[in-house]
Amino acid sequence: MEATQHTLRPERLERLLFDLGIKRDVKTAFKADPDKLLQSYRLTEAEARLVKEFDVYELARIGVNSMALMGYWIQNEPSRSLSAYLQKLKGPQ
């Protein structure tokens, strides 16, 4: 997915991803209704799509903090696999 820089704000995404990595209530809300949770963080459609698709490659490319990305992935991505995270972080092959 190619998203334009001006529509994506790393600092807003980082707040959400840090919360998804450490706050149980946020993780529970994300699993129950991702769209509702993402609306509460006032994300753009493009930002919400990156989060729902676990697109860590694109999130990293736009400058989202790597520790926020890893915590978000390990706590929320269905496989919770570190090797899958590292592979996805490499981007399209």
C-alpha cells in the first residue's frame, strides 16, 4: 500500500500503537471492534487501514517508532510471531 506522507501523522499513530502495546482495555476494544476504537483516536482512513492491516512496513516507512510497532504487533497481531513481524517489516519482496 502506498500512502502519502501528508495524510499520515506518525505521532498520532504512535499514541495508539503504544496504547495497544500496554493498555489492556485498548487491546480488548481493538479486538472487539477495531473501527470503533480507531475512530476514538481520530485517525484518517489511511491511518486506520494501516493499523487494521498490521502494515508495519508502511508504518515504519513513515516514521512510526519501532518500539511502538513491535509492542503493537506482539500484543495484537493474531500470530504474535516475531519472525512474521520481522518478515513483514522487510516490506514487499
